Amino acid sequence: MAIESGSLEWKVKLPEKPIEDKFWINLKAKVIDTGICSHCSTCASICPVNGILSWDKEIDFPDWEENCVDCGACVRVCPRWNYVPLCDIGEYIEITAARSKRFSGQDGAMATEFMASALEMGLIDRAIFVGRDEEWKTNIYHIRSADQLRDTKITGTKYSFANVLPELKKAVKVTKKGVGVIGTPCMVSGIRKLQEEFSIFRNRVKLVCGLFCTENFYHYQISAFLKERGVDFSKLIKTDITRGKFIATMTDSEVSFPVRELEEIVPTGCKVCIDFSAVESDFSVGSVGSDPGYSTIVIRKEVAKNVLDYIREQNYADFEKVIIDVVKKLSNLKKKRKKNIPPEYKSPCLETKESKESKPG
């Protein structure tokens, strides 16, 4: 595709269209209709007419016939367009467990601590956080100072989709120093695609935190599910998945049940994901492998190591060792979902022991 602006012309290489129609229809047919869409919302973040909607149901472009300009941006950034499944723990510099001395949140609140420290260091001037309303429906906060992170509605895990990447686009347009962002493995893959395709994301997204993740949910489904099991959202303090159980903690009681009971509402796009630890992130955070009240931290890039060193220097956290085998166990457990991945998608993660042994050399 050639684009002209006055005397300036530049060319953008677009993927081939499997279907002779607009790129949106191709994305819908190849990714959404086949059930492999992860709802990462990368396509919604880059659509130049803001027509792609990432609301509390399937990704959609209701007015595509009238408004889609067929630019191809949506397929260029979609991590599932030519899906290369990722798995295992990935490369890392250091693995440790820590508990923030300054903030409260999910387990050790170290995702919060990292972003607060990055703000103090001047590495970034804003961070994208997922907050919630009284019904635990997600909303997005642009955090500019560590003091904003004292609000417990901003910190902690919410097990439903959020418009992180569309808000990231807003943030990169106005940042002076850079943006930090926290997301699930599929969101992290979406950020890397944005950085690969567009220099504004490559230059201005400075710190990417990936969350350990088994699956996410549509809010309308998980809220109805939890209410049926006696969860009172007006009293809900925390939700957590640990040791095979979903636990909802309220001010006066607790509701707990096996995670497998949620299987009926797990989105199909999550069922083809085998990336537990967000291997493309700058650093990953979760609770698996560390003591109660601590976060497991996987440092993957030097930028994250620099922030960790700063946290240590400032004595902002207590540290413990990680039982790495537990992290590997959960990674391998999620990798069993590879049987759900359509055969046309290739990845080293999908190779069997037999296929590796059959290769020459």
C-alpha cells in the first residue's frame, strides 16, 4: 500500500488477504470467528477511525461497511493473525520473590512497586493500571504519581478483560519520558507487535510488566457466575486463584470453589494460549512459587533489572527465594492446552518429543 502526503510518499507492506474483502473482515474470519481471539484489544488500539470496539463481549466493528478504511493496521498488530504460541518460563536474568513495604495489593504488590519506582526514577512519567468500580467492572487509570497507588481499587487482580491497549495509545501520544504498562501475556504480545510496527510505541513504551495468567473472563459472565455462588460484590475485597481454587474474599466471609468449575465460561481465545508467564515482557509477576504475601518476579530485560536494583537500594521491599519448580509446573500445566491450537499454527512450543527426535542433526 502506497500512501501520499503532499510530495511525501511511503510504503507499508500489508499481509495477504485470505478473503477478497476488507482487512477487518479478514481479521474477523481468521481470528474472531475461529475462536482464537484473545481479546487483547491491540486491533482496537490501532484502528485509525476508532471503529473496533473491545467491550464486554467479542471484539467487533459494527459500522465497518461505512467506516473501515481498509488500512490493514488491525491485522499487522494482531498477535493471533499468524499465531506463534509461546510457552515455558522464557529467558530471564533473575528470579526472586518480594513484598513491597509501601503498597498493598495482590500478594506482594510488586507490580505496583515496580511502576511506582519507575516513576520515581524518571524512567516513565505515567503508568497504565486496571482499576475497578463497585461491581468489579474494569476501568483504566493513568497513574502519574506513587501516591495514586494507595487506592486499593487500582491495585490487585481483576479477572475480567480491560481496555489497556486502547488507553496505552492515548498515553504514548502525550508522554514526555515514557509509559509503563501491566498486562496479561496476550496483551504483552500485542504491545510487542505495536512496537514492531510503529515507532511511537517502540520509543515511548519503556517498561512492560507481564502477569502470570491461566485465563481471563468477560465481566458479565464471571460476575453472574460469582453471584450465583453467593459472592456479594458490595462486600468483596479480593479475588484470587491459588492451588487450583478460585477464592473470593469478602468483609464477612469467603467463597471458594475449584477453578475447573469456571471452564464453561473460559473464553475460547484463552483455551489456545499456552503462555503462563508472559515470556515477552520486561519482567513478569505472579504469586506462584513464592510464600504467601509475596510476589514471584521474573526479571527478563535490563530495564527491569535497573528498577529492581533501585528498589533494593531504597529498601522498598523484603525479599525471599522462589521455588522455581512450582513456576515450571504451572507453565507446563498450561502448555497442555496446545492440543486446542489449530494445526496450521507452528511454534517450537508445539513440537512433541517425537518430532524433535526425528529432526536431522
